[in-house]
Amino acid sequence: MPSVYIKTYGCQMNERDSEAVAAQLVAKGYTLAASEYVADVVLLNTCSVRDNAELKAINKMENIAGDIRKHRPNVVLGFLGCMAQSRGQELIDRLPDVDLVVGTQKFHRTADYLDDIFAGRRSKIVDTAEEQGSEGTIREHLVNGNAKVKSVTAFVSIMQGCNQYCTFCIVPYTRGEERSRSIADVVAECRQLVGQGVREITLLGQIVTSYGKRGGFQSGRAELPLGSSIGDAQPRIPTANGTSPFVQLIEAVHEIEGLDRIRFTAPHPKGYGDDLVAAYARLPKLVESAHLPVQSGSDRVLKLMHRGYTRARFLEIIRKLRAARPGIGLTSDIIVGFPGETEADFSETLSLCREVEFDNAYLFKYSPRKDTPAAAMPDQIAGDLIEERHARLLATINAIGKRKYDAFVGRQTQILVEGPSRKNSARMTGRTRCNKIVLFDGAERHRGQLLEVKITRTGSFTLYGDPAIVNL
Ligand code: 5AD
């Protein structure tokens, strides 16, 4: 059988989609290749959230077409995911070496399409159609199957799509309307993973806090066989005693015996109702860590972005979370240079970061995206000004982050050991409950263990643990 190499760009949802495609291909007999240079099929799972991400994937495909295909003309080339969805046939028109373009609701069809291409039934395939029930198709994992070692952590996709329509964001157009899987279906998948040795699960979706909120055709019944359509509208998951569907899902996953930790990403700040804050206080497996994308500290910009919260509301959520779980790890996403952002608006972002003291924040230079309202807004910010503000904000975030990380030195903390460090395989890597990476001189037998380590020093957004107090 042919071998496949999948390269993933972008977010954790994309990583998860690639894993599901790989698992589906392995189940059909394909093998996984170590690199694009030895693979019979090269698939790029793409990201559209900023122009850079699209360019990277296009350049990569150009190089592969010019280099690898010249020596091995039968290699099959494909684009998957968000850019495949937004550009479709245009990608083949631009790069005629590409054989396959598979959109975000069709990942599960990849194996069939490759079969068609290898059997000579079809040569060029583009499928970017919507498919009802597609939210239930990202379910296969590579936990123990193809991987040589057991996975300690796993990602579980609970929903697809986004209805928030932030004015800067392309995701509603590439991922479609919000559609959620059923609680029973998600729990069954988590249970199976825990049965295979997984100790920590991250619930994934574009906006997980909106889980189960949409009714109608959007909440497809996951029990339906693939390819069948949903004839009747599905009810949304009702709020029960003030508990949102998302918190109901966390509660249900929390029941699974053998599971130690629950995380989720990405939430929307407006989804942090009192029920979710309370869940942090009462559900011990829900780790004290939250990624809260604030995007800007200026109310004026937040409104233009269509974020649905104010600076004051955001700060109130942070206060409540810290009251519910002191020491909670807090990270964020921030966009620099949104159209019309003044020096005063930017100062509000700087001051919000100083006030909150995020453990870390991911900074993004605003990138106009096709067909989004912000791309047509007046007062687009010049590149050099964006660069300058980005550098100032980065220095602030790094200084605060360093202080927060340094404060761990001398403390004892629990980590879940995930495996050898990618950069230095002599070291093991684990994660604190508050989502900080800890490196320590451990051994393979520590994989999957919850260990208490003493933090001895810090690196850049990394902690080093002392193996001396670890029961080696
Ligand atoms: N330009 C820059 N950053 C963006 N993001 C989303 N869209 C854009 C854009 N057009 C950022 C947001 C989001 C993160 C995943 O990517 O900060 O939270």
C-alpha cells in the first residue's frame, strides 16, 4: 500500500483533523511516511487565518511539485482543510501538479479519493461541499495503532464551525456553521481513549463554549451512518438548572474513571458564564488553566471586532476565575494593528496585559482576510507601525511571562509526563495543571505518570524540574 505524509499548518483543530485522516488511512492499509521525500502521497493540511499561513503552504507545495515530483512523477499531491475550503479549484488552476483538494467537511472522504486516484478512476478531485453530520466524522485516533508508544494526552473534537463572525476572522467561512456532536458520542470517544491509556483529554472546537447551543440541522446526530442525511431538525442541548451544554459535557467527561485531567480550547470570553467559572471550583479534573483570547484591550476596537464583551467584562471574568482557582494559568490571543487602532487603543491593550498579567499571550499582526468586514474598513494600519507595536507588546508579554515563570522556582508542582522532549530526547517533558511545560531528567518509564517535581530554574516559557525529589 502507498505511504502518506501529512504536514499540518495552523491550530490544534487542524492537528486533530490530520490525526483523524492519518488514522483513517492507516485503517485502510496505508503506511505513514517519515517525510515528504519518501512518501507516495503528500497532503498539506492548511490554515487560512492569516495570509502568512496560506503563503507557507502554497510555497511548500510549489517546492514539492518542483523538486519531489520531478524525480517521482507518480507522487500524489493534495491540499486539505481551511485553505482548500476557501480556495477550492483555484488551487489546482494555480498549481496544476495538485491532484486533490479536500475541504473542512470532507476529511473523512480523503481515503476514498486517494483510492480513486490510485485506481485511475479519477485524476483531479476537488470536494469542498457541505456535509450534514460532518462534525461527527473526526473520531479516529492514532493512540496506540501506528504510534510506537502510548499517548498520554489526546484531543477530542466536540464541534465544528463558528457563528461568531468576528470582523477580522475567516473561520466562519472556512469551517461553516456551528455544529455539535452529542454528549453521549463525545463521552464514548473519551472513554475509549482512557481505555487505551490516555490520562488527559483536551476538548476541541472553534468556540467550545458555544457547544450544543445551536439547534436545527446544525446539531447532527452522530449515531447516523456516514453519508446519510439528517431528515428532521435536531433540538439543541437545553440548559439544565442554569448549566450550559458545554458545562454539562465537561461534567459527563469528568465522570470517566481513569481520566486525570480535562482541558479545552478554544473558548470565547463571552462563554465564561458563572456556571463555567463554578465548574472550575467544583470539578477537580478540570485543570486550572484557561486560554482567553482577548484580541484587544480597547472597548472601541472590541466593538469594531464584534467580540461581544467589554474590557470591564473581560477583567471581571479574570477576577472570578482567579477567585475560583487561585494560581490558574491564563493565556491569550491578541491582534495588533486592527484597522483604525490608534495609539490610545493600543495603550489600552498594553495596560490590560499589565493588569491581567497573562502567563503568556500569542500576538498576531492583523492580516486582512478575503470577504471579512474588517478587510474593507477604513484606516488600515501601515506595516511598519504594526511591527513597532508588535515589538512593544511582545516585550511587555515576555517580561510579565518571565516574572510569572520565575515565581515557580523553588516550588513543588504536579506534572503529567508526556514523553521525551522533542529537542533533547535525553530529557522527559511533562505539563503542569496550569499548562506549563516542565523538562526533567527522567526515563521512559515515567511516561503517563503524575509526578511531583521541584522547579529549579526557568527557560523561555519553560520550567526545569529537579529529578532528585522524583521517585526515580
Ligand atoms: N489577522 C491576525 N490575526 C488573526 N486571528 C484571527 N484572524 C486574524 C487576522 N485576520 C488571530 C486571533 C485568533 C487567533 C487564532 O488568530 O487572535 O484568536
